[in-house]
Amino acid sequence: MAVNTKLFDGIVIFNQVVSTGGFSAAALATGHSTSYISKEINKLESRLGIRLLNRTTRSISLTPEGKEFNDQCQQMIIDAQQAQGILNQSHLLPKGTLKISSPLAFGSNYLKPILVDYIAQYPEVTLELDFSDRHVDVIQDGFDLVIRATTALEDSSLICKKLKSFKGYTVASPGYIKKYGKPKTPQDLVNHPCMCYSNHKNPTRWTYITLDGETIQVNVPQRILSNNAEMQLAMVLAGHGICRLPEFYMDKELQTDKLEIIFDDYEIQTIDVYVLYPSRKHLSPKVRCFIELLTEKICE
């Protein structure tokens, strides 16, 4: 037996006409035109093969069949509304797996306490975390959201929200500087081995801006190319060369004088941290609540 896919068509409109007492009132209540309401009732009656309403120029009334039909339909509508209410209520509570990608140091230094709070607040959510410096594809790799730290965010269809700005420094270890000397200008970098970050579009081209606004670009000698800032930091601390990193990667090392800032008489580079996610439309509660928590805890 074929399923009647139009079984419920027009029923809600019919119920509105009865409950409001007329076509015009039902049109106002539903946001439709009076002619649309009339056509829907006509189609419903035609499909059922019975007259549901007696119409005059001034009023409408239910036929006996219409009254019986309306009594049954009212309960159907109530049941449907209750079912939808239960579904909507369940959607208010974050649940399921939240898959996040973040740079390793930012995740370790900033996200850890937020994730602890998030899990405590929403026990029905499980976390899948990728703390690394690899450049993931949000859609293809199935991430709900990613954190990115960059000097220039690439164009994409993703929704992005800026969380925080950090300073970026060119650094070397005191031991390296003592042994090989401290570069006085960016152009001097051509004589020093550098640790380059492969996730940048041009890893070996380092840009500096003087306090007078002049832009200087230097193609530095690449000693090590890596997509992991922790590795760069380890190599620099060991005295193998010079690198550029956001301050959140090396807060402790700067505070304990294990690293020395180079070119502090040039404009300090700004590195912005963003959260990116596929779409604002139908944003799931697990993602929405995490973004809200991020904004509360991190945003400037």
C-alpha cells in the first residue's frame, strides 16, 4: 500500500481557521495571505472528499464531519508540538564528540583550563583533541572547530572569530649570541642559520617594519625547516640558530632569560589567534557553548 505523503497537509491551517474563527484571523496568525488559507482548506477538503466548513460572507462554522475531524486533529497537533519541544530541548544541551585542532603550545598553555571547565559543565560531551602545528583541513578532516595563530589569515569560506593577539619576536639564545654575535639589522640575518616554519606561505622570507614604517624583507638561510614550533624552540635554545615565534610559545624562556630578543628597535610583529568553524547556520550546542567559553576566557 502506497504511503500518503500529503496526509498532514493543510491540517495546521485548518486548525488555525477553527481556533481563530475565520480565514483573515488565521492568515494573520500564520503570516500567510487570506487567499492562501482558502486554497489550503479547499485542497484539504478535496483530498478528504468532505466539506469541513460551512462558509458565508460573514462567518464560518464546522460541519459535523469537520467537528469530528478537528477534534482528532487537535490532539495530533498537540502530540507533534510536544515531540518537537522534546527534540528542541535535547538540542539545547551539548552532547556528542567535539573535535578540535589547536597549535600545540597554545593548546597546552591556554586551552587546557578551558577544556577542563567545559567538560565539567557538559558531561555528555566527549573531546577529540589534535594539539599539533599541522595545518588541518577543517571540513575534510572533520573538525568542529580549529584554532589558528597567524600574521595574516587566509581567505576561506570558514567563519572566523578573533580571540587574542600576541607579540611575535625574533630570538636567539644568549650562548649563540655570545659565540656568533647579535644581528643589528634584519639584513644581517643572511649570515646566520635560521629555524623556519613550514606552515608559512614563504617560510624563508622574513618581514620587518622599521619604526618609520619602512618594510624590509629578508630571505634568510634555512638551517631547519619544521612545521612544529616546539622543535624550532628546542633548536634555538640549544644554540643552533635564530627563529621567529609568538610569545605564547616561549613565555617562560623569555622571563628566565633563556632567550634574547633581537631587533627590539623594530616594530613588534603581531600574531593573531582565531577560532574557525564551518558555518553559523544550525550551529550545534557543543560548538556554540565552547566558542562562548573561549570568548569569555580568552578574548581581549
